[in-house]
Amino acid sequence: MSDDNLTPPPPPPPSAPPASPYVAPAAGPKQTLSLVSFILGLAGLVFSWVFILGFLASLAAIILGFIAKSREPAAPKWMWLVGIITGFVAILISVIVIIIAIIAFASLSTVGNLKY
């Protein structure tokens, strides 16, 4: 027998630890401004009958929608687009409600001055 058969085999190379089956998902695109524009646009549409609240929420939705369009190119397009569209629609409704309220108050003030 030779001495070559008595040497132990070399140890296996060290391997990496086993991968965990639970891997954290990759971070998605930044979409904070788009989401806020979307939410404020819907809130402005819902509260468009309230004199100042609906108008301010709609104005903020429009401004944030245009900012999100330029600063968040990876965000979903529909979010900032819905914010801008509903913002403009809500401002239109708010202006119509304000005009109707002014006409109603003006007509009520003239009714009180009528003499019989």
C-alpha cells in the first residue's frame, strides 16, 4: 500500500449560508406627491359644495399633480392625472355653487325689502 491512499480528502470549500426564503421586496417608485394629488382631487370633488374647503383641496390637488408630473416620472401616470382632472372639475363645481349662493342671497335680500 502506498501512502497516497491514507491521506484524507480535502475539506469541501466553504459555501455561502443558505438564502432566506423571505426576501424583502424591492422599493417601488416614489409616488407620494401623485398619491396626495389623487386623494386631494377626490376630496375636493366630494367637498366642492363646501365654499372654501373644496376649492382649497382642489387647488392643492392641481398644484401637486403638476409637481408630481415633473418630479416623479416613475410613479403611475393615472394618479397625478386623476388628481389634476378632478381638481379642475371640483373647482368648476365650487365656482358654480358660489355663484348660485350669491344669486340666492341677493334674491333673498331683495325679497325682504318688498312693500305690500
